[in-house]
Amino acid sequence: MLGESVLCPPVSPDMMSPMNLRETLFKLATEFQAERARTITNPKKPSIPPGNKLAKWIGREIPQNFENIFKDQIKDFEVHASAGDGQWVAAPWIAILHPKVSLQPNGRVSPQCGYYPVYAVDKDEKLIMFALGQGEYNIRINFPKDVDHKLVDGAINLRKKLPEFKDKFSNVSKVNLDRKATNKKSERWVKSCAFGKIYKVKKLPDEEELKNDFLEMIKLFNLAIERGGVSESAFSGVSFDQDQINSGFETKIVRHINKENEIIKTDPKLIRQLKKNSNYTCQACGLKYEKIYGDYSKKKDFIEAHHIEPKFKVKEGAETNKKMSRSAKDFAMLCANCHRMIHRMMKKEKDRVISLNEFKERISSKFKEKLKEI
């Protein structure tokens, strides 16, 4: 629960000594709106005056403060804080981004992509929401007509994959950060948040609690990566990582494999057993992840399930929610590379079914021999 700490003292924008986490959040949450209102001359174009001290502090000093406080824990992350890009945002935020998860196609790390821990201040400066939020960019590209639904689904999937969140955080997707309901984008973003915590600005927790919350969120974020992120698979089945999406991973193939997810989700016990029977080794090329990547997870059980049945049957099963009778012969356990390649080949050949044996024959024998030597 929120602490009953006393109010933080105001801090000057010119303050040069590093701030702790509590001071940083308090300053951001209590000085932004006044400075924004003071400098706006055109409400339709709320430009940030060149050299504005508060805007510079937000963009430059806040990331530095976080790096000073959490030097070891976020060495692989980038901290982004923004007052706006040329124009004041409606309310400020701080996002802790991982380059693998929040990378745009142009190579920039951005809160528009992926999922990430984030602090968001409400317009009235009464609340700060600390949450695991999502960006819209990749979803908007791949599912332009279904953005809202996909964001909500992503939040649900994260909660399902991270049941540990209940020990520290709660579902914050219905919190109102815009009491006047004037910003639909803000409302949609809040709905896309998986879980988090609400802090009252006038009763911020003490420094130790805030830091513990942050470290717990980073821990859950890392688990989210390990468990497949926002993908639909709830048991390390088919998943799409951020790099594949950013590199132009074909939308039709994504949708095709998503349909496989619907089929596979009806047989979780069977799939788990088949993965175990395959010794978590690709049945096409022979790759075993542990041999290549070493200690990549505690269970070392990653492999993807490929559904061999024709596409129309997969589609029929997904749409009618039938539980068709299936057995081991209906699936192949494949590495991520082989799984994508067999779908590319099927797409090229107008969705003709390619059996596991036929696909194996297409793989270079030299490559398969090399894998055996490892």
C-alpha cells in the first residue's frame, strides 16, 4: 500500500546535486503543469521555449538520476524522459526501455514500440502511475484496424504470463489519469498497461519503497521477455520477438501462425509432452538451443510447435473453436528459424502443405552435419 510519508520540499530547476528517486518523481509531478501553463502562448501549438530549464532537466537530468540510482540494474536499458518534442506534452513521463524490445525499424529505441516500465503523471498532478505499459507502433503497422483490441490483449497476456505481479502490483488498466476524458490516446494507453501501482503525489512512499517497487518491476519485465512478452502463447509455444517484427516479418505469416496458436492452445498438455519427447530439439535441422546458447533459461525447454494440417483446417478450427482429434503426427517441434522458413515456403507455394520429411530434405545437409558436431 502507499506510504504516509511527508510532502517532499520543492526543488529548484537549477539544483545541480543528483536527486534521489523520490525527489525526482516529486519534482516532475509538481512543477511541470505550472511551467507548461506559464510558457504557452498558443494553446493549439504549446511550443517549448528554447533552452527551457525544466524541459532540459526532464530530458537530460532524469535519465542521469536513474542511471546513478540503479547503475547495475539498468545497465542494459535506456531511460527516456520527455516534456515533449518541440511542443509540451499534456503530462510528462519516464520510460525504462530495453533496446531489444523497444527498437523501431529505423534503429531508434522508442516508447512507441514494445513494452516497458513507465512512470506517468496525471494532468491534475495528484497521481503518478508506475506500470508495465506498451507502445503502439508495431501493432499499428501489423494490425491497423485492431489496435485497441491488440493492446488490451497484450496486457492480458502479460498478466497471465506474470502471475507473480500480484505479490506487489495490481491491475491498473481502469485507472483514470485524465479525469476530463479529453485525451482518447491517454485512455487507450492506460488500458494497455498490464499492471502497476498508483502513487499519490502528496503522499509519496519513502525512497526505499519506491526503489523496491522499481527493482521488482524490472525483475518482472525480464521475466516477460523470457516468457514470450505480449504474444498469445501462454506456454512458450509460438511467439514473435521484437526483432522479427521490426525487420518486416510478414503480416500474413504472423496471422497464419497466430491461427496455429488457437489450435495449439486447445492441446497444451499434448504440446508440452511432444516438446519433452523431442528433447527440445528441432525435428527438422537438429538444433538444440542449450548446445548453442548455453544457460539461456532455468528450464531450457524452448522449442516451437508447428501445426502441419492445411491452412483451411487451421482456420476452421480457430473460428469454430472445435477440438479436433489430434496426435503427434499433426505437429512438428521446430526451432524458430525452421518454423518461419517452412511458413515462408508454404506461402510461396500458395499454402501447399509441406510435410516434415519434405522440409528436412530442403535443408542443407552440410548445415545439419555441422549442428551434429556441436
